Amino acid sequence: MPPDPASSSPEVVERTAATREATHAKSGLLSALAGVVALLVIGGAALVWSGALDNRPPGDPGDPGAGSEPGAPEPTADLVTSRAAAVTGLLEQRAQAVLARDSDAFLATVDPTSDAFVADQRRLIRRLAEVPLAAWSYRVVGDGPGLTGETAAALPEGSAIVRVRLRYRLEGTATDTDREQHLTVVPRGGRWLLAGDTDARAGGFDTQRDVWDLGPVRVVQGERSLVVGDTRGAGRPAMRRLAGEADLAVEAVDRVWDGDWSRRPVLVLPVSQKDMARLIGSDGEGLAQIAAVTTGAFEDGLSRGDRVVINPGAFGTLGALGRQVVLSHEMTHVATRATGVTPVPIWLSEGFADYVAYDSTSVPTQIVASDVLEDVRDGEGPERLPEGADFDAGEGDIAAAYEGAWLACRMIAERYGERRLVRLYTALNDSAGPGWPEETVEVLGISSQQLVRQWRDYLRETAGQ
């Protein structure tokens, strides 16, 4: 589950003021050390706003405060109504063309005078032919910012930017994925056509991207996973290996977590860290520390379209054990988000994901938790459980936050039993009440203050103090 927005990192990106996409991140760096695998755990967490429908964004039909985004002109009611109806029909044609793999019908929705956009769309429909799509649809949800400057002058009168919600589902997966798009529509020859998807940037908005928007793609099916990768990066053998590792990560989660989830995760493998940042809506700050992120939208309190986005640079430095730890961590996020309706404290979210990831490994504690234990030995151990800011990869090294969170969860499992650790997570996931202090008393029989004291004592014991 995502952290509370009030305590999330500075990587928060506001796209609309009412929707939420949570991103959990985790990475690691492995090296051989006298026959023992040394693991330096680094990671981060970001909260990204997107087009989820649990709260309607401004301008969404049915929103009492619906209206145009800042900078949009005030069109007449007749124009808005006729344009919306025409664009809706145009987008239905476009969706049918995607599902039918009909490139001619798809390109017939594009303004032929927009040369660069035509070329982009020709590449897009060719790439989509490689993607196993079970569903693909569009919905107009409002007006975008107004066209300005040279762009407005070059287009026919009446041209506008419309906000559109793309919704799709990949074959074999359980839930839909949403993308908010800002599409420029123009009247040509008595009909409306699409002329671009980047003009809203001038007004501070942009179209959300998928990996096929950025480059040619290949899809590899695992027994329990689906990998969509940019062909300019990893080859088919590397993608098959990733799918196999993802299958093992699903099994690792099922050994600990008994909640209901799809058990069919989607992994996205872009060609570069820059492309990863575009896919998750990040400015890229601190991503060098992050090997993978889990991201998806929330609707009615439940997660939809969760996927794991790989950072090819950081992930590529890992050995087999490191890759398995990272993927098991991310699969835990996918699983726990599937049934939760409220955010758990970030120390529990990240610590539990690490608990599952390390559960079946033999990596020594002194290696996994080296940073936080060194802080304890130096008399600089943590006074409180890690909070959102402690996991901000853009602010510096965040290894100690992950390590401290992991040791908190391991301590609970050792002293109260693994089932109670899971029960605590589940209780907080389902809680509509005041939060973890009260649930701690109910599940563990101790107060939150007692838990912190026990954890700090545990850190000292583990550090040999």
C-alpha cells in the first residue's frame, strides 16, 4: 500500500488533485565476498498522482466542480457537445483498430497534415501488434489546457486539447490499467481528427506513457508472469530469465502471504533509467538507487493494474540472489495492495516486503542490515520507526531505513509469530479506524510505544551492544 501523502517523499508528482498512484521502490547491490553474497540494500518510495478513478479528477463528467483545466478557453456549449460526441466516435474507431491490429483504420483517426504525429502513430500501432491485449478503450473526461502560441495559430479554428482516459488490459491479467492522455483534436473535412499528444505540456500537463510509446517491444510469458520489454535493451533470453525469476518471486510471496491476489504480475523492462522515469512519472532524482518499482492505480480503495517497472541499469548490476530479493520484495507489494483499502505505515509496507524477500535466503543479518547496525554501534541508532522521508531516494542513502524496517518486521515474527505479523499487516490494510497504534494493541497485545522500545532493544542486541 502507498504511504500517506503527507509523509511521502519529494518525488511526489501532482498530475491531478484527486487521484492516486502509489509507487514502492526497492533495490540492492550484490557482490561476492569470501564465498558469501554481500547485500547492500538501497531503495526508495514515491507517491505519484495519476488517472485512477476512486476520486474523479477536475473536469471529469459527474464531478460537481467539473470545468476546463487552467488556460483553456471557454468554448460554447454547442461546440463542446458536438465535439465531445464526434471525438467519442473517433476514439471508438481508434480502439477497435487497436484490437483488430488494423493499422490503416488506426491511422485514419490521425490528421494527415501532422507529419511528426503520423510517424509516431505509425510506429505505435506497429508496436502494439506485439502486445497481447484483452481490452482497449477510451473515454473523454474533460477539456485540456488551451492551445497557445504557434501551435494554436497553425491549427484550424475550433481545435482543442481534450482529456481522455485510456483503459486497457493485457491477456492473462486480472485488472485494467488506466492512462490519462491529453490529445489535440482538429476539425478537418467535416470530421474531427487527432493531431498530437504533447501540446498540453505548455500548460503543465502531459500524456502518460507506456513502454510501447517509447520503443519497440517484445512480450515474454512466464508460467506465472508476463514481461513486456523494450527490444533495444534486453534480448529474449534475458527476458525469459526475468520471467522465470518473477515466477519464483510469486512462489516466495505465497509462502508467507495468504491473501487473495492475481498471482499473474506484469513486469515492464524499459531500455534506460530515463525511460523508467517517464513510465513512473518521476523526475529521475535518486533512481540510480532503485532497481525496481511497483506501481498501479487505485479505484474504490482497491489497486488495479499493478506492475513492476525495472530499472535496467541498477537491476543489471545484481547477481541472481539480488535479483530474486528485489523481485520478491516487489511481488509482495503487488500482493498486499490487491486487497488493502487503507495505507499501512511505510515501515511496515517496506519492512514486510523485505521480510518476505529474505525469508528463503541465507544472507547473514550483519550483511543485510550493515548500515543501521553500524549506526547503532556508533551510538546513532534510530529513535523511531522509519517514516516516509527516510525512504526518499532523492535525499540521499536510504539503506538504513529499509534495514530498520526489515528488522522491525523480523522481530515481530520472531517474538509474536509470523502469523501475527501477517495479521497485523492485514488488520492495518483493512482498517478504517485511527491506524496502527490501536491495531498494534489488538494484534500484538502491546502499545506502539512498547513496540518501538522492543525494536530499539532488538537493534542493539543484533548489533552486539
